[in-house]
Amino acid sequence: MKRLVGLIVTGLLAAAPLPASAQSGVLLESGGKICFSNDQMSHESPAEYQQRIRDQRALPGWIWESINKMQEVPDVMEFTFRQIGNDRVLIANGGVDQDAATHLDAALKRYGPIHEIWFNSPGGSSYQGVLMGDIIRNHGASTRVLRGDGCASACSTAFLGGVMREVEPGAVYGVHIYSRTISGTVVLDSDGLNNQTAEDVRNATERALYIGRMGIGKVWLSIWSDTHPGCMTFMSQDQMRKAFVDNLD
């Protein structure tokens, strides 16, 4: 999936000449929605598709650069300790794999106390993202995304565990509702559809409870639930402040 998204982003960049303001790297407080397809998606009307393409082409160049850097990471998240002045920092770089929470917990125990965790990750397992957020909050660490880096999908969930949180201007923070994989050969009867609906409701409820525990505003949940799994909303600095994603101001 990560390689596919990277190829699509590269294609979008090649097809979309950037305006001078985007090329100069300004507008570091902006955000926008990106759908990782050059074609019209099933949930889009023709007018919505055309508007989405126009909006994507108008995005600042630094957003695309940060997305590319976020994609160019190992599939398995790596944790590296650094002492920066008086701060003990844990760098979390890579995909949110199925053992990411266990490895994070081990790194915090090995190098703790950790003051800040710096994320650069395109995401991965939604379940692991929630576990990581709870671990971070229990440890009492803060979280940060540095300028030029990115944190999206499951990473954006884990990031919320920070006691103090900052997404620096020039970094991307992306959310979308989690995806579901269903085999094309499976035909669900009414019981199967009801079970799937019940699971979806449980997952949405658990996510709402999680962001409540983390002290995040309903703005986050609204943007998350309104973003198709095949797309990503990269929140602006203003949106992040209103949702308490960035709570240092």
C-alpha cells in the first residue's frame, strides 16, 4: 500500500505544475485533502472529482515533499534515542506495524524517561495506533512532528497520546477513517451484514472514547469520519489548534 501511494503521489506531482507560491515553500500553515488516485473515485461525483483535482494542484509544494518523506520509511517502525540538550527524545520512524506498540513500550522502558517522541510515519495498523497513544500518555511524554516530516493515518492516532503536542509549520498531519478489506468472493447474508455494522459501530465508538481520553476536540472526529479511506485530510495549523491536536499555543 505504501509503495502504491508513493507512486500515485509521484504521478500527481508530475501531472500538476505547482504555482510559484507553492514552489517557494510558503503557506506553511495550510492543509488540504488528497485522494490517492488519479481517477474519479466511487464516492465522487464528476464535479467533486474535478474540484478535488484542482484543489490538489493548488496545494503548496512543501506538502507533497513532506508526504514523500513520510512514505520513504521502513515498513517496521524503528525507535532511536537522542539526547538533545536537557531533553530525552525518542525518534519514531517507519510504518505502524503489528508490533509497533510492543516495541514502543520496550523503547520507553529502555531509554526512559522520554520527554518527547518525534514521529515520521505514513501509518499502518489502526489498532496499534490506539495502543501506542495510550502507552505514550501513561509514560507522560509529549509528541512532535518536525518540519518536513509527516504523521498520517494510524500515526496521527498514536500522536494524540502526547501530553503536549506540536505539529510544526511545514509538517503534515493526516487523518482518514480506517479501511476495511473484504474478499470479492464473499457474499454476506443479513447476519453477516449486521455483524459488520455492529463492528463498525464499536470501532467508531472506541475511537470517540479514545480521543475523549486524549482531550481532543470533536473537530478531529468530524474531519476523520468525513474523510474517505482512499483519501487523506492533512489538517491546517488552524484546524489542529481548534481540535487541540496542537495544544502548545
